[in-house]
Amino acid sequence: MAVTRGPLVYCLESVDNPGIDLFNVELDPDSLQAEFSPTHFGGITLLRGRSGSGQPLTFIPYFLWANRGESEMTVYVKY
């Protein structure tokens, strides 16, 4: 599934999710919470959640990925 909030599509980027296999992680959709972060990109709303095994996940708006060096990214997650 793709995670959206309003008109924005969100993604998982390896910079925010170290040690997590982004292409195989399973999201617990009930865990998602919006959180404003003034330190990310001058201030954005992140989505925080957990994987099915309890690992913390951070989603950023898709249009902001690839701004912090080389990384992996995915829009689609299992649930």
C-alpha cells in the first residue's frame, strides 16, 4: 500500500530508518501518527509508525526524498 496524508504521498527513506529492510518491512497501519518536526527540511509533518514486529518507522513526504545523500527509498509497504 502507499501511505498518504491529504494530497501528499509519503515514503520510507533509509536515512530515517537505519537497519530496516525498506522493501520487506510490514507496516502496522493502526500505528501511524502525524508529527510536526521543525528540524526536518525547515519544518514538515512526518508520519511515525511501527512495523508489524514493533520497529519504529518514519515516513517523509515523497517530494523531499534524496536530499540528504545516497539512500534507498520506497513508497509502497506491506501491511
